[in-house]
Amino acid sequence: MTPETQRLLLHWRDKYRERKLFFCQREAVETLIWLTEVDPKRFRRDIEAANADANPGLFRLACKMATGAGKTTVMGMIIAWHAANKARRPNARHFSDAFLVVTPGITIRDRLRVLLPQDQDNVYERLDLVPSDLMEAVRKARILITNYHAFMLREKEQVSKLNRQILGGRAGEKRFTETEGEMIARVAPELMGRKNIIVLNDEAHHCYRRKIGADEEKLTTDEKEEAKRNEEAARVWITGIEAFDRKLGVDAIYDLSATPFFLLGSGYRGALCTASGFAGGGVRPSTS
């Protein structure tokens, strides 16, 4: 474990803190730190196997925390941990100073502005998440907050469907639609040129690839419509992250959610997390 990580852990557990952190907030980040720095090999194969089944090519870990436990604070702690270490160890492969924070909507996106160090009400200073001498490293981090809808490929030109077919040539309608690279440059210009970014998914139960070969659920007409909307939103979200991985490289994805079940029509059955994980801010491989 690095000296910077040790400093943060002691800072977060300081019994003289004016504003103490919830135990579940500390436990969530401490578990991620343990899996990354202390004993990264012990569960790596199991985590990769779980992700290969549900999220091929991506490395996702889920922090399942009860409603009101403070997921935003945990995201700030994760950013601080990575940024502080990356500043002191720029060549370290498992740390990053580039972050993509993805939300399910504009309201939550705007609420998470407190994760930007330049925000007047930022969580790092307001909640004293970072020792003063490490704060400069956090200020230098590149943090982009967006809602998943921004990942949808947009039309580059307003052209009628007939003219698209005539002018598109062999490329067809794709000629008038953004490429993945153009979408990323539009959504996250701050991250261009950075490699191995960290993705933080808020309300991450909305981000999944429908399980292939899953038994069809017996759904009512209304439930089928709901499942269809869920699946389309999830597809846009996960496809966007996969595009970032292809173009920039995604080192790890940290999922945060208070929802202990899979969405209707996802193809997954049963609880999304263990009871202890849900109540105490536990961490598990993500099958969202």
C-alpha cells in the first residue's frame, strides 16, 4: 500500500474529524483499495470470470449501498485516492487521474457537480476528504460528468432519408452519423489524450448488457414495454462505455447503486447484491 493511500485511510478514520464519515462509505472504498493495492491477485480471476460472463472486456466492481448512505461522497473518495497516487506515481498502471462519471439523467448529473474540485461546494473540501497537501493532485485531475444519453450517436447533417440513401454511397446512412471517436470528442473533450480512465457509474443498475440465452420472462403488455425501455437505455449506456474503452482505454469501472435487484427484462434473476453488501456498502463483481 502506498504512503498516499495510507495517509488517506488515516485521514478518513481520524476520530477527531469534525465531520465523520459513515462506516459504509469507508468500507466501500477500503475494499476497493484492498482489491487494488493490498491483495490484487487473490480474487482477480474470480472477478474477471464474473465480468467475462456479464461485461466482456470490462472490469467492473459494484459498491451496493443503502439509500442515503452517501454514494457521492464515496465517488469523491475514489477520485481522491486515484488522483493522489497518480500525481506521485505517474507511471503506475493501476492509478488514474482521468475520470468519467456517468449518470442516468440530467438532474443527477447536475447534482454531482460537487465532484468537480473547482466547484465552490466540492465534496473534497466541504467534507474534508483530502489532506491539504494532497488537494493539488485532486485539482489537477480531469473529471467529466455526463448522463448516458450523451453516448447516443448524433446526426452530423440534417439530411432527408431519401437523400441519405442517394448520397451515402456504400457507407449508407452511417456517413451522416457520428463515429465513436467523434462522439467521445463531443462528450468528453477533457479526456482526449488520456489513457486508462476510471469510470464511475451512478445508479449503475441501469447499465447492463441483457443476458444472452436467458429464459424469457412471462410479462404483461405493460411490463414488456417497460422492459424494452430498460433494455434500450442500458444498451446505450454500456455501448458508450465500451466505445470509451476501445478509443481511450478503461482501466476500471466502479458501479454505485442502492437498488438491490435487477431491472425487469434484464435476463438476470434474483437479488443484485448480498444482504450484507446492500446494508454495509459492500463490494462485489458487477453483473449489471
